[in-house]
Amino acid sequence: MSFIESIKTCFGKYAVFSGRARRSEYWWFVLFQVVMGFIPILGLLVTLVTLIPNIAVTTRRLHDVDRSGWWQVAPAGMMVLTGVMASINANILAGAAGLAGVVLMIVLIVWLAQEGTSFPNRFGPDPLQEGAPDAASDADVIPDIQASNVPRVKRKD
């Protein structure tokens, strides 16, 4: 997927939180946000306009590596907890929560950078397969897939 295709796809799926997103779709869109953020006049506007598409494409990207989209909330939750602990002078707990938030952010970046599952998972078909249905238009057609890469072995009775 190219830079322009990624931007079109992310805005086309503005608030689509189902399905899966390729690495290229996610990272090109992140690059677009970073580049547009450097333009002083457009920085805040771009941040506001791309907030929902960013959450949506991150959710779909996490789905591609067979993770729940809710994982993107964990680092922010830890940072809020850090602030709460610091405000009540629980400095050791605040430090621990802050460290946990940093670790969760690193884990999240690793998940976002790794290759997606090469088979259908519980979030839909592999977006890299030829003829894979578009999750935005076929979300109600795609069954709940419970894929496993563990081979079945017949038991002898």
C-alpha cells in the first residue's frame, strides 16, 4: 500500500474499528500525521481531524496481530494512574505506574511493528491475501473465525 492509498483508506474507514490493517496502512498514516504536525498552522487541526481515524487504524492494526484494540488504552491509563499517585504523594507507586506505562508503550510499538498473522484470525481474513474481503463493507458477512495453527491429531480409541 502506498502513502496516498494509506491516507485514503484511513479516512475512508474514518471510524471503522473492525477488521484488520496492514503495517503499511498504519505506518504511512502515522508518517502523514507526523509530517502534517510539523506545519505550525495545521498542527492542532490535523491532530483533531485525525484523532478518530488514528484510533481506528491502530485498533485494526492490533487486530492484524491478533490483539484487542483496547491495548492502546493501557499506556494512557498508566499515565493517568501516575498522575493520581503523584497528586497524593505516593511517589513510589507513581514511579512504578510511570515505568509500567513506558513498558506498555514499548510493547504496543513492538506489536504495531510486527507482521500480522498470515491466516484468518478472530478479527477477519488476512488483508495481504488476494481477494480478502474489505472489513468495512463485509463486516456482517465475515463469520467469527476461531483460527488455530495447532494441527489436529486423531486419537486412537
